[in-house]
Amino acid sequence: MIVQNQLGCIYLMVMLFSMLAAGVVTSSENEDEYLTQKDIILEKSYHGLIRENETLVEITPLIKVDEEKICNFHILKKPYHEIPFEIELSNNLGILKARRTLNCEKRKSYHFEIVAIYCDGTPSNTANVHITVIDINEYAPTFLEPSYVTEVDEGRLYNEILRVEASDKDCTPLFGDVCKYEILNNDEPFSIDNEGSIKNTEPLSHKASHNHILSVVAYDCAMKESAAIMVSIKVRRVCETKFLGMPERIDYTSGSTESVQLFPNAHLDLCDISCKNGGLAIHASIALKTKHISFGCDRDITNCTSSQKMKDLLPHGAEWTKELSYDEGSEPIFHFDGSTGVVVPNTVIDHYDFSTRAFSILTMFRHSSQGVANKHVKEHIVCSADDHKMNRHHMALFVRNCRLILLLRKNFNEGDLNIFSPAEWRWKIPEVCDNEWHHYVLNVEDPAKVSLFIDGVRFENSIEDHHSNPEVIDDWPLHAAHGVNTSLAIGACYQSLENRLKHGFNGDISEVKVALNGILTSEDIKCGTTCAEHLLSPKPIKNKNSDSLNAQIQANIQMSEIYIEGQTKHDVEQLMRKIQYINIKHNPTVGRRNIEVRTTLTCGNESSLRLPPIETYIMVNEPIAPLGIDNGVGSASLETSDQDPQMDSTKISISGTSNKLVSYQEIKLGVHILDKIYIDSLSKNSGKVERKNHLDSCSVVVFPSLNPDHEDIQIDGDESLSSTMDIKTNINKDGVEMIGKDTIQNYLNVLRSLVYSNKKPAYYLNRVFKLSCAQLSSQYKSAEYTLTLTVLHPKQTLFKSTNLPSSSALSNANALGNTNTETTYHQKSGSISDNDNQATDSKIYSYSLLHTNDVQEPKSHIHSFVHKAEGSHLTMLIILVSVFLAVLLCGVSIARLKNNQKYSERHQPCPKIVDDGLVWDDSALTITINPMQTDGASEDSSESENSDSEDEEALKDGFAHINQLEWDNTNIFQQ
């Protein structure tokens, strides 16, 4: 019982305690809810943005409060932290402002807390504020160095010469990072990447420029440009072992028969090259290249005795050769196309039996393997065959499958009909089909002994083909044929059964001669092949202390190549300076002869060093005519006729524009320099004019020489344009040289496709191109055609003068100039003339001058403007007189009108006159004259006439306007 009472008491106590605890909790929750409603006014955090140049903070979200409860804000400051902000209450919003402009570069963001203050002074809950300072592009990039200087070696391409670096003080990547570098002067051969690395785009030359100064700028990612800095790149001269003092051109006057020194100032620069054990050997070779001249070189056969005992089967001017196509000259060239040939008359050779007596055949021809598709076709140079009944070939020299073949058949004799004997000799030699001129001599002493000489050298077969070259074919003698003689033909073979020439030669033949009843001696053969032009070698240099030679010198048989070997630089230089060129021919071929110098240095048994080859040339010029003698040379043509107009002559003429104007952009992209030229060749034979359609060479000489660093001449389009023709083109710094016999049209195609480009047009005001063409084998050469290429400088003004026309007159002149009227200014008489051929080259829109070779003041421009100014004064005087007369006439008319009104009973309007378009109003009379009509008319006349007649034309034009205002007023006011 007692236990139950105790348990009941405990239960009651627990219940009481639970009720008390619940009351306490409820009271605490109510109190917290009251505090929360009072304190939670602000958000937990706010984010703001402010620009560097502003003070107002853009806060997100907005700080919204109730002004009835909140009266102020406070910023809770932290020790050692500057808070450059203030907050104020405005329109239920908390407004954050900076007390000064901020700097993103010093501090990018701020963090602090704010609290709202109730009107009773109690604070609200705190809120975190994060403010970011927005950067503005206030700083431009700046380079770390004020300038940069470096040195490089010439002739090299660098991956990186130097690296420039810039920085930006702005705090954000957009404005504070450097994204680009640029070189402002684009005419320099350098490039720069976005990392500031500078490199050269072409090898540099100390001779062209020893210092390149670049202007470089940097950009941030917003493309704000920095101030330019100077980058100086100095070019170090690299010592190059080579010959110095070598002339680019050596002039030689034809007909002088005197020698000329080739390298009088030769100097060998060895730099620092030396051999460890001594023993330096210097080898130099000097080669005269004349393959393009006529027959490989100038020959002089006037003193050859062989010509007196030989019969010429292809003479120039003979009756049987006049129908052949040929080029004239001291040694004419006959052209055969496989279908042409001539028969030699019996009066020259009367049925000669070549099989029984000794003879020699001398011929010079040029043959190519491209002309004949079938390699087994015979191409006869000379052929002796039956004149009727049969087609037997007795003797023949022909080409087949690039082999030179001599056919010699024995005639019928009693007793030897069944005896085999040599009948055909076949030489396999490369000269037959190399399309070059070669001199051939065949000495036939008897059928068992036949010798061949090529270019004066006896043909000797090698050991390998001793029995196969020449290949000798035996054959039976010819059968007897009574009453049949032979017919000798050149360039083909006579087929009597078909009564026509067959097996024609395809190529060029200069001469075919035979010596009967004997053969030519080695002296005769050498005389006919020796070049009249060659080099002269100096004497070897001997050692002063012994008989040994310090330097040795050798030459080939033709004296076209000289070899020098010396131990010291001084000895080699002395020998080089003494080398000479001579041409003993009385009338040598005018044109260019190339000279090539190759040098090699060797130290004992070590490897040799080859120096860069040197190429120069000898220009054989026309002989200087004595005073008082007209050489017949025109402005762009040369006629090779003598005093008698009926004598044979040839004229090669070149015509075209003499001046060409180009802009900077055009010359950088490339301009066709000879796109408007025309070439014509006429030949007069005994009064008969014939047109020649072939040329042997053309040369374009550039003055001054091209600078390879930024100037170039190329063939437009397909660079192998001339490869499909017989024209060989060589382009160098001196110009363009074209060699090879081809048609005038093909030469024009190549010349018109030449494109000249200049990456630095400001370096030169002009360029002079001199073109000359020749039929070298005929020794005819045109006069030099000169084209002057002038660069227009668009930013230069013309000149200043007090006599210049007024601005209105100039504007009128410009308006007239816009009507596609193109004018060419000449310097001859101060006149202005139209020229259709030069229309595209004559657009004068900047200060430029058409000239021949030198740059001079544009006098014709000044004269034309002065005359225009003087004409304008006279024009204004005429206009004033015209206006005065018109006003006077109007006054007289008005006076008569008033007099008529006094006597009229009523006022009547002025009646119509004959011209219905002219109606008078008596209230006022106004006549307007456009003075610019007179100016325009006078200016038009000044551009169509010369300067001497400008005043007269302007005077006439002025009175013409006065005459237009005159009329017959006798019946105007009749009632």
C-alpha cells in the first residue's frame, strides 16, 4: 500500500515537471520569433560591381529596408583594412558609394560587413558585401626596353633574330595582356609573330643595307596600340672568299682587231683561309662561251687556201639556190624542211666519178632529232644519183637515225663485178643531232681509206667500238648502165624515175663544198674551223730563285678556255689581270659573249673549296663610224645597207611605247614591261623587199642592274614558255638574254610575258630597259629600243607657283580630266599631245616625269600651266568687254522701248519676235553669262594646240561668245 502511494507521488511529480518544461519552451520560442522579426532586415550577402572611373556601386540584390523602422546603416570595419566605401539610406534603399575612384591595378576586390540601425538605435543582423572593381582600358602596352639593337650575319635566314616584349598595367586579361605585335614599315624583309619574335624573310645583304631600322608596336587584346619603339638590326658583312673587281660588262669594238684586257682589276679575297701545313693551291678556269654566236664562234676563212681549190655547191646568189629560204650574211644559212633541195648544174661539176678518184667533202650543218618522226628516214646533204632511167645512188652523204653516213658505190668494171668492197660508212656521233652547228670534213683517198674530221678534230673511235664505229658495209659494184649519167643534188636526192627530189634534209646548212682529185690537208681543215675570236693567255710566272714556275697556265686548242694554277694569291691575280680577248675577223658578229670564271682552293690532300662562279660578258659593239658618215641607224632599227640602195640589205625594227608609268601597287605585284612592242624584219635583195620571220637572239639590258634583294624579272604564267620553242632564256641581274633561232612571233610571246617586280619602289625613280634583237648568223642587229619605267609617287605635290590657275579653274580641269581623256607629256617643245599608243601609260595623277635616262625638272608641265594662267587673264578681259557691250545694248533697247510707250495710246505687251524662245520683260532685263564656258573652251584649245597658239584660240573663243549675243533688233518693237 505504501509502495503504491510512493509510485503515485512520483508520477504526479513527473507530470508537473513536464508541464513546467513545456511552458518554459513555449515562452522561449515566442521570444526568439519576436527577435527574428526585428533583426533579419538584410540578406546574408550582397555582391557589387564598380568601375575604376566611377563611384557608384551596382549592388545585387538591392539593399531594401523600411525607413519607418530603419534610420541608418553602418559599415563594420576591420582592423588594418581600409574600406573606401560609404552607405547611405535613400528611398528605402541602401546606396553604396566609393569615397574616391578606385584602382583595379592596386586592389581588385573588397570584402566587408554592413548592418542596418533601427530608429531606436538597435542594430540589425549583419550582411556580407563583396565588391569587385571593374577594369577599364586606361593603359597602353609598354615595351620593357626603350629600344632594341642586334647584329646578324648577311646571307642567312634566321628562325629568330631577337624577341621584343611588352607589358600592360591593366588588371584584366582583356586589357592587361599583350596579344599582338606589328612592324609598321612593311617594306623591310622582316616579320614578327604574336610572341614578339622577329625574323628575316629573305637573306640580308650588307651591300644593299648595312642597317635595318624597324618601327614596332604592341597591342593588348582590346587592340589598344602602344607607342612605337625602334629596333635596329645591323647586318655584318660576311667575308666571302671570291674574286673582286670583276667587271659586269666588257665592251669590245668590232673591227678593231685589238685585244682588250678582261680583268685588269682582279683581286682575290681569301678572307682568313689558310692551310695548316702550307701548300695552298689555287686553280682558276676562264671560259669563253660563244656557242650562240653564228656557227659556235666567229670564223675567218678569207685566208684559207682550201677555198681556192674547192667547188662551192651551195653558193649564195647562184641561179640554182635563189629559190631556197636563207638568212643573209657573210656566211649565209640555208633552211631545208625535208621537201626542198636543189640540183647542181653540170657546169659546176660535170658527171664526176667519185668512186675512182680522191675527193673531200666539206660541209657545215645543224640538225636536230626532233624534226623526223621516223628514225630510218634518209636526210641527204649531198647526193649523186642517176639522171634518168634508174634511181641508183652513186655517192651520198646523209643522216639517218642520228648517224652520219657516207655512201660510195663503185661503178661497173670488167673483172670486179663479183668483188665485195666497202660501200657505206656509218658514224655514230652525238654532234649529228644536238641541234648545234658543226663543221664536217670527209677525206676519201680511196674506198679503203676514209677519214672524218669534226670541228677540225679527226674522229678517233674508242677501243670498245673500234670495229663498230664507223660501221663499214660492203656491197657489190653497180651494174653497167650505158648512156646514164649522174645528177648532183644538195639537200635531197634526185629520183629520175619519179622526176623529183626525195629524201630531203630537215635542218640548216651553211656550206657544201667538194675538193676533186685530192683531199684537204690538216692545215686546210684547221683554217676553216679555227675561231677568229679567242682568249690570249699570259706567260707563266717563273720563280726568281730557280727555274721552277710559281704559277702555271694552260689553254685548250681553240683558246676558248684558260686554266691557271698558282701557289700564291699574288701570282694568280697577276695572271688573271693579263688575260685578254681578241677578234681578228674584219666584220665580227655583233653581240654578247659570256665569260665564266671558276675558282677552287685546295690544301694539300684535303678537300677542296669551290668559290662562287663569276659570270660576266663581252659585248661586241658596232664599229664606230667616222665623223660625217651616216651609219643608217634609226631610233629603233638598223639597216645594214651601204651607199647603194639597190644592194642587199636587212632591217630589223622594234617599235612600241618609250615610257611606262606605274604605281606602287602595280610595280609590287609585277608589270609587263614589253607588252606593247612590235618587231619586224625586212630584207632587200636587188631591190626586192622580202619579210624575214626569224630571229637568232634578243637581249634586254636593265640599267642600273637589278638588286636581287627586292627586284626580279620573271616569265609570266608558265615559266617554261620558251622551253617549247628553240629559245633559250637566261635571266640575271643585268637583264634577260634569249638565244636560239625561232620565229619573230615566238620571240614576241616571250618578250611580252616578261614581268618586272620591285618590292621597294621608293628606292628608284625609274628603270631603263634596252631591247635589241639580231640575226646573228647574218650579222644584222637592231638598234636599241629603250623603255623607261617611271614609278608614280602618289603623296607628293606638283609644285608651288604664284602663276597657277585658281582653284575653280583647277577643279574644272579635273572635271574635264575625268572624261577618260589621257594625255602624254613630252619634253621636246613644251607641248602637250595626245597619243593613243601611250594612253594607258599616261594618267598623270601625281608628280612624275617622263624621261629617257635621267631625272630632271618637268619643264613642259610648268610651261603649260604658265600659258594657261596667261590665257585666263586675257579670257577675263574679253568677258568683261562682252558684258559691257551686252549691258550697253540692253540699255539702248530699254530706251527705245520707253520712247515707243510715250506715243502709244495704251500699254501693250512686247510682241513675240522670230525666236519664240526669247521673250522680253520690260520690268527688268537680266543677261547671265557663264564665264567658265570661256575658260573651258580656252583650256580645251590649249590641250589640243601648242602653247604658241593658246592666246589666239582664247581670243577667238571669247569673240565667239559675243557674237552669240548679237541680233537684229530693227523689227523687235514694231507695233
